[in-house]
Amino acid sequence: MPIDYKKYCKDWKLRSKFIRFYRAKGKCECCGAVNYEPHPKTGSKVVLTVAHLDHDIQNNSFFNLKAMCQKCHLTYDAKL
């Protein structure tokens, strides 16, 4: 499902890029999986995402955002 960027803050793409590539240095902040490389556990290609830790897409504080691989992001969201 494509992301509806209208629901996010105006600078979401820049903020997301900053979190994934500058702060997290291209690695999942949970498990350390490296962007675009095979995941150490699943073997699938890693694509870093940015998770809202409180699940509120309006709360874009850098303290509320974390770079995660798909596996960690899905696992985190499943705990809802």
C-alpha cells in the first residue's frame, strides 16, 4: 500500500531521510540490519523505514522516530 504523504508533516521526506541515513547511518536502530543488504535473519532485502514510537503520525519529534527494518517495524506495530 503506498504511503499517503498528505497525512504527514510537510518535511516528512527530509525528516525520514535524516533519521534513516544520518542518525542511524543506514542501519536499523533495533537490530542493526543494513539498508539494501540481506537481512541477517530473514535474508530478504532490507529497506529502512521510520517508525513513530507512539504510533501518532502527527508527532514527528526526533525523539518519537526510529529507523527500523521492515521486520522490526512490523514486529513493533504488531504489539498494538
